[in-house]
Amino acid sequence: MLVTWSVALAGALMEATWSAALAVILVVGGGLLLVGGRQHRLALHRARTIPATIALACILGAAVAVHCAAVANTREEGPLAEAVSEGSGVLIHVLITGAPTEVRVPGHARGNRWSVDAALIEVTSKGLVIQGSADLVIVGGNGWQDVRPGQRVRTSGTVKAVREGQKQAALLSASSAPVIVASTFDVRQSASDVRRHFVAASSWLPPDPAGLMPGMVTGDTSALPESLEADMKTTGMTHLTAVSGANCSLVLGGFILLARCLRLPRPVAGTLAACGLAAFVVMVGPEPSVLRAAVMGTVGLVATIGGLRGRSLTFLCLATIVLLLLDPSMAANVGFLLSVLATLGIVLLATRVASWIPMWVPRWLAAGVAVPLSAQLLCGPVIVALQPQFTPYAFIANVVAGILVAPVTVSGALAVPLAVGLPWLAPVPIAVAGTCAGVVAGVARFFAHLPGAALPWAEGPAGIVSMVAFSMMTLLVVWAALHPTQAMSGIVGLHDAVVMLLDRWPGKRVCRRGSTQEAQRGFHEPRRSTKSPWRKVPPRR
């Protein structure tokens, strides 16, 4: 996984030629390792598997490098390369492939600019019509919020270069509204219509739950109040306003429980759960972030239920490698890094921390405390690196809100199809989900306005190292609080070891005047003089 991730990061910053050269080097290195490993048949089995494992990592890294080379070649030699280098105006014909998202411009009102992903069909630049395939992102004003996936659109604008690490070949700054030429069926269009129906069906709720509940269920934050968004950012709860691994885990777990209640065989239950999760992903929108959340949520659910850290860790590495093979640009995505770290914390620590909690505590409550704590400990250093700020109430707020995530997700997921097919039945689950979402919003607003809700933290490497130390200390304090007898025994043993070390210190072992021995006896004896007490009188002459 580390090799694949490193190659993906390097490939995002290199040209196509260097990425291809890196792929060749990795293939040759992997082949040499395999050939060299066969010559040592007398070695132990574990020793023989080490070269094979490294060789496999090199082959996977080479595959990622080839993907990066292809993306870079499209950016450098593709149909938009000349227009990007000259920065000239173009007339472009594209196919919309994503849903429009709002781009926040400082100092401007909401809804000012919109961003949408598209695929190139043809471009006209300086009187030349060039046909080809390339991915691009379009940023435009009014009118672009109404485009839908599957539509063929004509527009004009200026083509610019994208930032390093993005998978798109160019960025089009649209200077005109889109002109819809044709429209074809796209499942993402149907999913977008479903989300809009759900937002409209929730509009009768108060502003906070009406804006937060669609975000927690379908990832649609178009109606989220700005003040609530700021409070959730202050308390470290912004992950609840988007579809995350927790939502996918709950959906997958719900279908697994349904299959168990129906006493279905394991293959049928697995198929039902997979189909349910796929339907949820399609409903939310098969964006890269949603696919990532679905994969990581599956890994987290397996780790929490199974408790097999070794297999779950292998599954996590495999899922990460597959995602990087499909889209190497995820390696430079902070959201992807946080998802992997949060899932890694659940895999490595959640089951162990939950086992520390006394058995008289309900297991659902133990898991509700262990899972966010484990994820927070590993994500803390990255969050501090992005925003040098410490939120002391983040863990408590997430634990309290985590109890309500399940009813919001389950009730909201039930209300989504009802809002489209049977709107007269939708208010009941919407009321349940909206009530719980309102409580989550109240928790965010309460903790965000407490004194010291956002404390400054050190920037740069010092802040990262200090947060790592703080996370380790937090884990130690939690263990000591849940194991007071063992903690006290450890403290006493540490004290005895320190005393023994000081007694054996070289500077204390030898002392001419015996101050060490006197200090051990606790008193000082009077020193004896070597001179005679009688004063000698010189003889008379």
C-alpha cells in the first residue's frame, strides 16, 4: 500500500515520460526480486515470501505509474493542450458527467458560481475543430446549476491549466450560459432528481434539521444554514454533513440484519447487502468520494463486527490499492487520507479499546465510544496540519452525535424512496430523522459556543509531532482510567526501576567521604581526627 501510494503521489507531480520511466524501473525491479527469490530455495518460507511481497508491490506501483502517465499524456498532448498553453477562448461541446456543486467565492452571495465535471466531445479553437476525449471541470455562473448528468452542452470560455494532482486535463472558465443540445439517460440524473425530491419533502422542518438531514442522508448540503455549517466545523463534526464511511456501514449493517432476520443463507445475505449498498451509492451519486466511503465503510464494519484485526488490515490495504489503481489522484486528496486513517484507527484500536470498557457497560455504548475515539486519535495530526486549531469538545460532541447518526441514516434512507413514490407516507420517517438531526444540530451549536471551543495550536512539524504525542498520551490515560489496578502496579514498578537505576548510577557508587552511605543511614557520624588530642610541648634548652 505504501509503495502504491508513494508512486501515485509522485506520478501526480511528474510528466508522462518520467511516470513511464518509473513504471519500467518498478517492473524491472520486481522481476529481479522474483528471479533472485527463486535461487534461495533453502531459506525459510517466511524469508522466501519477503522478495515476492516486495515484487508484487513493485508491479502494483508500476500499474499506478502507467495510469499516471496516461493522465499526464492527455494533459500534455491531448486535444486541449494547445488551448491551455495559449490561454485562448474556445467554443466547446461537452457531455456532463457529474452533478453541479456550489463554489464559494469570498465576499459574494451563495449560488454565485458552480462547478461541474464534464467529458470533452469537440473543441473549436482559432477556427480549428478538434475532436478527442478528455476530462475537464467547468466553472460557470447562473445557469450551470441546472445542468444534469447525461446532457450534451455547448458553451464558450477560456481553458486554463488545473492544479497539480487533479485527474482532469483542463479547467474551463465558462463565459456564457450552457446551451443544451441533447440529453440521454443517465442514472446519476435520476439520483439527482431523487435527492431534490427529498430536499423538497423535508422543507417543512425547522431550518437546522431541514438543512442538516439531507446532508447526513444523501450528502446534499444545499439547504444547510451557513451558521450551522460554521458551528459544525468548529466542533469537528463536518464529516456528518457528507456521506461518509459511517453512513455506508449503517446501510450495509442494516441489510445484513434484515438478512439475518429473514434467515437467509450467507451467499444470499451477502448479495442482498451488496445490492443494497450499491443502490445507496447510486442514490447518493457515484462520485469518487462516495465510492471511497462505501469501500472504507465496508472495511470498518468488518473490523467492528469481526474483531479480526489482521484480516481487516489486509482488507483495508487491498481496498486502498484498488482505489488508487482506479484513480491515482486520490493519493493527493486529503479526504481520502482522512478516510484511510479513520478506518485504520477502527481496525487497529476500536475493538481493543471497546474490550477495555467493563462488561456491565452495553456493547453498543462501548462501540459508540471506542469507534470515534480510535478514528480521532489517528486523524488528529492531519487535521492539525490542515488547520492549526485544537477543539477540546470534538470527541464529546462526536460521541453524543454518533448515537443519533444511526436513526437519522436509517429513517432518512427509508424516507427517500417514499418521498418519490408515496409522498403521503414520507412525513413519518422524515419527522423521526428530522428530530434526531435537530438534536445533532443543537449539540453542534451548544459545544461551538462554549468557552475555549477553538484553541490555537502549533503550526508545521511541531504541531504534528505534538498532536501525535497528545494522541498517544490520551490512549494511555484512557487505558489507565479503565485499568486502575494495573496502572498503579505499573507506576510502582516504574518507581522501583528508577530508584534502582539511581542507586546503580556510576557517580553514586564510589565516594571518598562516604556521603552515599551516610545518606542511606539517615544521619552523619562525627569525623575522627587523625591528630593526637595532646599538644606537644617543645623541650627546654
